[in-house]
Amino acid sequence: MDVQQIAEGLWRWTARHPNAANWPDWGPPVPPDVGCAYYEAPDAVVLFDPLLPAGEEEEFLAYLDRDIDRLGLPVSILLTAAWHGRSALSLRERYGADDRIPDTVEALPIEGAAEEQVAYFVRPHCALVVAEIFVGDGKGGLALVPSPALTDRDALDRSLQAIAALPVARVLVSHGEPVLSNGGRAIELALG
């Protein structure tokens, strides 16, 4: 498990995905660890695409329990894609979590495919949390990875332009290394 504080109240952790060996070939090679995020909103603790790290679940949950108890806020679990359920069900049960989007988070649907990816923009941290539309490119930037199920490129392009218009400083990806500064520029370069 790798845990990284991105900013005050914003953390990213990675955990090995149990099915990484069976991932389809959908884009650039990506590591078997996936990114998850924790955000302390004014009215909720938000977990994005959470996956408990195998073999370290109890230690991880002890830290998470402490933070949730310290803040005394409800827990919200937000998924960037339906297939990112990962540990969401067990964490929903543990914390009585829901999927309410706090006022400081903006949901941005990634259109053009029926699979319904959603990017989330965490306004106070200018951080974009994404599923597979962007992945770390292995060189400190991002690669654009349109869905293999893409049916409407114009709709996708409109979604990407809405994202590109945001004041993004950080991009927290599910696959590969995040971009922790100049996120808007990294998006611009990925869009070509």
C-alpha cells in the first residue's frame, strides 16, 4: 500500500487490484495497483473508488476509522465507473455510507459510451478524480484513453472540453502516476 497526502484533507492511496492479471488490453500498459482517493469535505468524508489493500485491511481501516471518528461526518462513496465498486460495498456497510455528492465536488459525466464514467472535480483542491479516460503516461503526464465502447466521439469531445475548461491543478488517476501540479496543462497535452 502506498499512501500519499496530496493536500490538507486530500489523500491518495494505491492498492493492488485482485483482477489486474485479467484486465483487457484497453490502452497503454498500466501497473496492477489502482489509485483511490480520500477527501475531507466540509460536510462529508468522501472515498473515491476505494479498494482496501490486501493483507493490510485492518491497519488501513484503523486509520480510516480514526479519521472518520475525528471528523464526525457522514461518509460518501463515489465511483468514477460502475466497475470500480472494489471495496465500496463493505465500506458502505461499515460506515453507513451513501453516494451523496458534497457541494464542493462537481460530477462531470464522460459521455460518448454507455458505460457511464464520471470524473469528479474537488473544487477546494482543484483536483480531478478520474477512472480510465486519463491514465498516467509513465512520463509525468497523462494519456487519453477513450473507451473501447465509444459510440459518439462528439459527445466525448464535449465532455473533455468541459473538463479542460476547469482550473485543474491535480489529476488523480486510477491507473498510473497522478499529476500533482499543472494538471490543466497535462490534460491539454493529452487532448493534443
